[in-house]
Amino acid sequence: MVFKAGDPPRYAYLLQSGRVEVVLEDGTVVSTLEAGAIFGEMALIEDSPRSAGVRAIEATNCILITRQEFERRLEKSDPFVRSMLKILAQRLRITNEN
């Protein structure tokens, strides 16, 4: 497991190689991600615990993006874009919970 649902948000991840699955607490796989994908960003955007877990399904290599680096980059973006990201993350979380 890279992280579990409920874990605190410390990093976002840029998947350089390998594959991972995004898994809900009930074990449902909602997505399989491959090289080039970013994951773990929702919890950083919302500053809330992880809404799903991520597990590696083969050997993976990731670049860690710290909360500080993520926030620094987000602060440079347009305020409209920041607001839209927060709204979309909240809506996705609600959808996953239902």
C-alpha cells in the first residue's frame, strides 16, 4: 500500500513507472493508474484525510511532491482554477462516499 483511506495527506505522487490501483475502503478498485499519472492530490487540495487508498500492483517508481511544494505551485495558479479544483475534489469525494 502506498497509503490507505483515512491517512493524513502528506504527499502527492507522480508515477514514473509501474502501475497502481485506487481502492475504496470496501475494496472496490475505482481506477488503475500508469506512468505519468499523479495521485494523492485530492487530499492536499482539500486538506483532509485520504478518501481512498492506493496500492502498487507492480514495481513502481514515484516522485514525491510535498505538501509545501504542491501548495506553492497551486498558489501560483489562477484563483478561478484553484476554486474549481477544490469544488471538483469535493464533488468526487461525495460521489465516492455514495
